Amino acid sequence: MGEDNIRLAGRLAETSALTKVLVALDQIVVHDNGRPRAVRGAGATDRPGPTLGQSKESIS
């Protein structure tokens, strides 16, 4: 396929955009008590509450 192929151009643009997103996510570091932790998505609480069978002391 040539570089002027519309489908190839779309796939290359998509690959480039996804690569940029992954690089940006790799650069985000969130610390919790000095240790890295996962980045929470939109709408997620910052610190989850205890679930059934857990006390607040066992979470922290």
C-alpha cells in the first residue's frame, strides 16, 4: 500500500495518537505514603472506604 492510501493514513494516525496517550500515562506518578499507586479514573473516589469485612485500620 502506498502512503497516500486513506485507510493506511487513518491507521497510522490512530497508532500515533494511541502511542502519545500511552506515553503521557507512563509519565503520571501518584504517590500514596511514599509508594506509587494506580491513577484513579474520573468519578472514582480518592480513597476507597472499607468494604464488608474490612476495618479502616486494615486499609491504611
